[in-house]
Amino acid sequence: MKNQQPIPSEEEHRVLEFRPRTKSSAAARRGLAGQAPGKNAPLEPNDLSRYERNRDEPDDFRHRMLANVAAFAFTVALTAVAIWLAMSIADLRKTQDCVLTGRRDCARISTPHF
């Protein structure tokens, strides 16, 4: 059998020139990125300044701590449910394996303690 390999073309093996970013090229890109295609009116710049808080505002530590406590309680509850579910599935698998092997004494029988 003959080995078939693709024929390389000139476009496939092209070396791209690396141009480091400079302040002037970044500003030019920002100016071009802020304009809508086909319109002359510039849009908002693509930065995160609209999400920044005013530095004069004090932090709300009480709200932050309540949010942290709520997140921690949710994480603990989720972990507890996951552990309970994993143990239940393991117990069911063990019982199912016992039944499928043909044994009859697979079920747990709880006896009262006097």
C-alpha cells in the first residue's frame, strides 16, 4: 500500500511576525475597537471601569461576612448531601451484588436492644 500524504501548500507554512504591544498601538486598537462597524459614533471603551466602586464609599463588612457565612453553610450542606448520597449508593450496590450472587441473607434486619 502506498502512503498518502497531503501536499503542502505555501499558505499552510506561513511564519507570522510577532509585534510586541506598545502604548501607541494599544491606544490605536482601543480607538478602533470602540467604534461600531459602519458608524462614526464611538461606543463605550471595553474596560471594567463601570464595575468599579467609588473609593470614598466604605466597605460593607457586615454584608460581606453574611455572604461568606451563607456560602460556607451552603458548601457544608452540599458536602453533607454528597457524602450521604455516596454512602447510600455504595450500600445499595453492596446489597444488589449480594442479591445477584444468589444469597438470601442480604437484607439488614434491625433488632431492638433491651
